[in-house]
Amino acid sequence: MQMGRTMEEIPSQLMSADRELIIWVAEDNSDDQMLLDLAARDSVLTARFRYFDNGLPLVEALTELSSTDERPDLLILDLRMPGIDGHRTLELLDAQSWMSSIPVVVFSSSTTVMDQARSFARGALWYETKPSAFPDLVAFVTSLGKRIRLSEHRQQLPAELREFALTDDIVDEIDSIVGPNDQGP
């Protein structure tokens, strides 16, 4: 689901990072974790990744951050994980206003429109299907810096322009159609 301009059309001043980025990833597949690390090495992104096997330890780690700890610049969530899955993690993040201000990319093998709609309704800013080719994964990792910069600029907009999230009523309607625990095809 693509809206607006492509990442290639974003001005270059939004792409550069003056520091190492901190990215936390909830991903239960160790092979996918390794591939993300390899893609990061091949990309132009300067980032430190921290991995969690599901959403619960990620949310707990966020809860335990002190005011002097470095807050992550971006969260990447898989949807299909044992324990707390990506959808439930988004709900937990949304319940804490300071956590919901951290931009989230859902990075899943699911291509269902319902998973995409639920993810956006629960606060994800981006939804990306896991690529099957390594160069596409490198391109995804490279885009993370751009996404963080865009999110920072988005936070400077007036609230009425920032709030494109779907309402709880729409989320409830989606759940009533497909069921809250529907895993898709």
C-alpha cells in the first residue's frame, strides 16, 4: 500500500543522519535478524539494532528506559510472532503516549490488506512486505534513515495534520469482519 511520494523522491536533507540511529526490532526468526544485520552492513545506514523475540520484551524494555537512556529512533515489528504478536504490540505501544510517538514500521511476510489496515489503524506509519531478494532488503534498510527523518518532520506539523490514524471504531469494525485473531491466508 503506497501513498504519496516514493522514498526516492524525498529531499536529501531528510535522508542524512548526524548520529548513529537506534532501531529496535521485534522479530522471532533468527535468520531474518541475521539478514537485517547483513543488509545494514551493505547499506549506507549507520544504525545500532537491538532484537527482541516478540513484542512483550520490547515493550518491557521501553517501559524500563530511564530519562537518561537512549530511546529508539524507530521500531520494526513482525506481525506473526509467538507470545505478543505485532498487532498486540502496536496496541500496547499506543496505550502509552510517549511510546506511541516512536515511529513504527511493520515488516511482515503477510500481504493481506486486513493486516495492513489493522497495522495502520493501530499506529504503524509504514507497512512493508519482507522481500525475497537481498538487494531489496538492503534498499529497505537504507530507507529506514529516511523514514526516521520524515517522522521527525511529521512531528513538527500541527496535530490536525498529523492525525491520519484510523479511529478505534474503524479498528473494531475491521475486527468484527475478520475477527481480532485472524491470521490471514
